[in-house]
Amino acid sequence: MARVLGINAVFHDPAAAVVVDGQIVAAAEEERFSRRKHGKVPVPFSTWEVPEAAASWCLRAAGLTPADIDAVGYSYDPSLAPPLTDDVVADDWEGLRTLFVERAPLFLRSALPGLDPERVCHVPHHVAHAASTHLAAPFDSSAVLVVDGRGERGSFLAGHARGGDLEVLATQDLPHSLGLVYEELTAHLGFRRSSDEYKVMALASYAEPTMLDRFRPVLRAEPRGGFTTDPVDWASFAPPRGDGEELTAVHAELAATVQVRIEEVLVDLARWVHDRTGEAALTMAGGVALNCVANRRLWAEGPFDDVWVQPAAGDAGTALGSALHLAHALGDDVAPMTTAALGRGFSDDQIESALRTAAVDYHRPDDLAAEVAEALAGDGIVAWFQGRSEYGPRALGHRSLLAHPGFDNLERLNDVKGREQFRPVAPMVLAERAADLFEGGPLPSPYMLFTHRVRPEWRERIRTVVHVDGTARVQTVAAEDEPLVHRMLSDFEARTGLPVVVNTSLNTAGRPMVDDPRDALECFGSSPVDLLAMGPFVVRRHRTLASVAATAARSVPVQVS
């Protein structure tokens, strides 16, 4: 029985996780503590930064000190990286990254006094990604795909997981990388690479892939199980977009073209790994696995009965993966992941203390779910702060911003969050009603990692959550998993006839999701949110919800069926 700490600190999204006796106890991203989006800038000279606050909290949550840890998994193996040269700052500082990773045990000892640096093990980056999904998934065996920007020397891993062991079937060396192609497109379109790729995915739905014939030769799946990505002259497809410049139709067409081609190559890779494994289930991780449009196509057109994506599939998830990998290697029977709510939680007393310190008016309703449902039915916007925070980039009913889906609330919510108007928001739906409203994707879908087609008869009724292409990124809510959220949704359906509410992350543009009560109060105080439901307590904006409902005359509410 082992106590294992996992660490991601190399590229971006530094994070920590603790696994004890094969059970996932805690996992958290450093950004939630530092309030710095993505934790740090993804450059080689930031590699010395370790997720000190996240790791310290994870240890406390497990009731451990650094000295209690049997092994530390660090999700990058410098022995697999390009060799060091005499000039460590040559070739885009790659040597400096490797040097810092080799010193990681000492950095961790300084950050976590009492930690034995001899217990730090470097886990290959893509092995950590793979472990984060095949060991966390609810399958005894699966095919595995890891697709991201880069690891030590590669950007892809295909494998076969059986009994917790991973057989690597294929890898892809750099510079060929589907993730880096998508990152380059993100930068060409004027967004921040390694951060804003989800914006490109949303933009792609606004156009047709008019450049596919020209672009297909650039990205090609190979018979051996990898792929080739040729250098792209992006300006030959669309002009670069400067910061703050207008997005044009040709930018959307380029986004659509690359999105569709990435999907096609992923389907080819899935077919290849299925041919070699014969497995019914595919488990996926890596940043590209967060592309929920591509995930839907893999599920719909690929050869697998099940496609399971780890909810923290990006680099943050390698902290969990490296801990699970070592726990299995040390002989523990690793238990599947049953929830993404692995971050910080707060007692009622702690939350009430924060409310008193903030000197805000609050009350404790007899039925929190009913009071929130009433506010949402009256077209109020609700900040929802409940239980432990989510691990990964999706708000899943613990740190969420909620709204009525039947009013024209998309522009309103994007204004609240200070983000681009082409960005969609997602539906949170009762699991038992999901199939009545959505099709074309796996159900249940508790981690919001697939898009689904909205059935035509529901598109107007829940119009806020319907993207321009008629799809929605669905999160299903089961009573046994999320009883409070389920009760709120059920009460909302009783009032409106809609088993859906809008769910987007509780944050504003450029800020991480809120994590502690102070974050929630700051977000509530600085944005036009009508009600904050934090633990068992409610804080209301000074204007009444009756006045909010009165302004709802701008649109027609959905009638109860």
C-alpha cells in the first residue's frame, strides 16, 4: 500500500494529485490557488516553478506530510528529451528545460520541506497522460490514445491497456504534432496558444471547411500508426489576425478546415489502434482530447463502443497520471475515477465565516435547491459554489454560473464573463431526460467532453445553450452522483418544463475558475450576478429578483408543457 504524490510542472497547467492505497484522494491545479490563469507561462525558463500550493493542499487533504510520501511521480523524463548541449539556452532554451527537470527533486524538496528527493521518479510525459485515462477509466482493458502538443520528443502515443499495464503500440516524434498545428492556428487567429484553443473550436462552427482540399495533404495519418504534419504557410490560407482585430469569414473558414481535418486524422488513428487491440473501449488523454467536437465524431464514426476521456485530459491531468502509474507499479489495485470533484471543499462554518468577514447580507434557506430554481425561473443569473472544486477545465456543478436556457441569455452571460460573443455556453441536464433532448453523442455524459445534436423540437425552447451548428456540449446529472444539483434541476423543470439549465464556469475572462469562498465573493461583487448560492447560504444582489423578472420582457419565457 503506497502513498504517492503526482506533479505536473513542465509546460503549462501545473498541478498536483495524491493517490493513497490506489484511491484518488485529491487533485488540484496551481492556478486555483495562485489565481494566475494556467498557473504559469509555458516557456522553458518557467520549468523550475512547481505547484507548491496545490501539492501542499493535496497532502493536507490526505492527512499526510511530505515525509510520509512513498513516491513522487513527476510527469516528464529528462532522459528522453533531446541531449543537453554546452549552451543550455540554445535552440529555444530546450536545454534549460531539461536541466530544470533534472533538478526537479531538489526544487520539490525546497517547496515541500521534509520530502525525500530520492523518492522522486520521472514518468514519461505521454505515459503519465495514458495512465491518467486508462487507469482512471471504468474498464479492465482498453485501447489508448494520447494526443497533445508535445512531450519529451513526441506528440502521440497509441497503446493497449490490460490489467493496469500499458503496451505502447506506436508513438510519433516531433516536429509532427496535431496539437502544435492547432496551437499555431490559435496564434495565427490572434488568440493565445496553449490557452485559447477552445475558442478556435467554437469559431469553427461558424463556417464551412472550404479549404479542406488544400489542407488535407498537410496532415496525413500514416499506415504505421502515426501521422505527418508538414509546415503550414498559414498566411496562404488566411491573413494573420492581430490582437483586437476583427475576426473575418475567412478566419472562421480556416478554423473549420483545420478542425475537420484534425477530426479526420483522429478517426484514422482510432481505427488503427482498434485494428491492433480489438478493444471495445477507447480511453483518451492529452490536450487534443479536450476537443469535444472531435470526441463526438470519434464516438459516432469510430469503431469503439465506448470512448472515455479523462476530465482533466490536458497537462494538469499528468499529475494524476504519474501518481496512478507509480501506485500501480508499486502493487496497489488502482480504483477508477468516479468524480472530478477532487479539489478544495469548505465546511459550512468556513463559508459562513467568509460571509461575515465580507459583511454581506446572507440567509440560510430551508430548501436551497428550490430557492435557486425559483431565481433561475425568474431569469436570474446564479453563482453556484458547492462541494469540492472540479479538477480540469470544465465547470461541472461545483463552481458554476447558472442561467435560464429559454431566454436569450447568451449575450448576457458572455457580457458577464467579459468574453467573445461567438463563445457558446453549455447545458446541464437531468440524466434521465437527456435522451429526450439530445442525440448523436454518448449518454450519460457527466464530464461535458462531447457535443450532442439538440433535437429540433427543443432548439428554440433551450436556445441559449444551442450553438450555431445546432449542437450543445452536454453535462448529464444523475441523482446518485450530484443529489443537490439534481434536486435543483428537478425543481426548475417543475417550474418551467425544462430539465436543463445553462452551466458555464464561475469566473470572468482571463481568470481561473473560483476556488475558495473569497474568490466567489469577489466574482459575485464584480459582475452582474443576481444570486450567490454558496454552501447552504444565499447572497442576493440588492435589486430584487422581481425587478430581474420584470426586465425579462425582452424575450418570451418558455411555456410549461
